[in-house]
Amino acid sequence: DIVLTIDIDKQINLYNSMGGEIGTASLVNYKTGEVEALVSSPSYDPNAFVTGQSQASYDALIRDSKNPLLNRFSKLYVPGSVFKPITTALALDIIKFDENYEMNV
């Protein structure tokens, strides 16, 4: 079974929060792993490719220096250590932290 987990309100808010910047953003429920919003900016209306669009409209998309047709999700970037503070903050918020605990590695 395929279940759609995208929340349209979160999708719109995430897109608007990018403020026209070029890039991608995602909102993932850390408890379930469900993708709630997935944004690529700038965007375009994919319906125009189905319902039809003028040659001028298509040419404008092709010539746009921001490359709205570029699939920005085809690139893989490993977050590495930049995500560790977020994970730690969540752990400290959710789990009772013993400030006297020491871990010998």
C-alpha cells in the first residue's frame, strides 16, 4: 500500500518560508519517518505539461536562470555532524538527562 503523508498546509508554509531562495527543503516526522512536506524552489506548475502550454511559456521556463525544471532532489548530501546538535537537543528534551553520567569510550 502507498500512503500519502504530505500535508498541504505544511507544504505551502515550507515553500513560503524559503522566501524565493533557490534550493530544497523537507519536513520529516522524526518519530515515524513520514515525509510531511517536500519543496524544490523555484517551482513551476507541472499541470501545464499535461493540459498544454504555449511555446513562449515553455521557452521562458527553459531560459529561466534559476532553472525551475532542475530536479534538485537528485543530489545526495550527507548531513554529517551538522545534524548531531538537533538529535542531542531532542534527546535532552525527551529523555531525563543525568548530568553526572559519564561514558568511557
